Amino acid sequence: MYSQNLIETIKNMDNNDYEFFESTAFEYHFNHLKNHRLRKADFKIQLQNFISGETTKISFQNFDSYLYALDQLTENGSQKALQHGIKITKPLTWRQLFLRITTDIPLPKNLKSDHLDDVNTKVLKSIFQQLLSIIASSDKNETGRKLRGFDEFLKVFRSNNNQM
């Protein structure tokens, strides 16, 4: 049951997550477990044989490497994979989030590039981090509710400033 859950988790990864998983597992195997005789091509073949079911045996080092890589993909990734066989994806990075939310909107016209010096950029970064910390919730609906509430607050604040 647990090995099948592990196999299903690895099989269900998208290409980017699989490549990250594979390279992280190999690097851990090579660098931390000190198996310097293992070639990357052989490691890939062993992984493919494991997830395709061609072999029912894997080494403890490979197993350890797979679990380590899953934990690097997401918090408690190895535990989740063994227990539930769920789809695991790498967490969203700040950069990915910022690109997702800003690529389709222009900057305000009155914002000049010299306004965003190092000090103001750090303040902007702090505001963004604090906002996400405030609205973050393990429940999607709660996160959405907090985001909409904060958006309404900013709209009211903006309209009050425009009236002054």
C-alpha cells in the first residue's frame, strides 16, 4: 500500500515537479549518502523501473532519496505521499506569485521609476509580505474572504484620499 502510494505520487507529478524531484533525489543520493559510484543515467533508469513497476525492489538509499526529494517539494511531502498517494507540487515562490498577479496590469501613471529606490522597494516588499501573512489561511474560502475584505478596505481608503 505505502509503496504504491509513493509510486502514484511520483507518477502524478507534472514535468517541472518531476524534474525537480529527480534531480533533488539524485543530488541527495550522490552528495549526502555518498554514493559517488552511481551515475545519473543509472539513477534515472532505477527510478523509471520503480514507478513503472518493472522492479518491486529498491535500495534503501533510493528510497531515502525519494522521500528526501518529496520533502523538498512540499512540507511533509514524504509523509503525505506514503499515507495518501496525493498529487504534490512545489510551493509557489514569491516571484511566481508576483508575476502571476502583475503581468496583465500596468503600473500607475504617476509612479516614476526613481520613486522605487532601495528603501521604498524594501517597504513595498514588507507590505506585500505582511498582506500575505494576514490573509493566509489553510482554507481557500477563508483566504478569499480575507482578500476581498482587504480589497474593499483599500477601495474605501482610496476613495477617501481622493476626496481630500
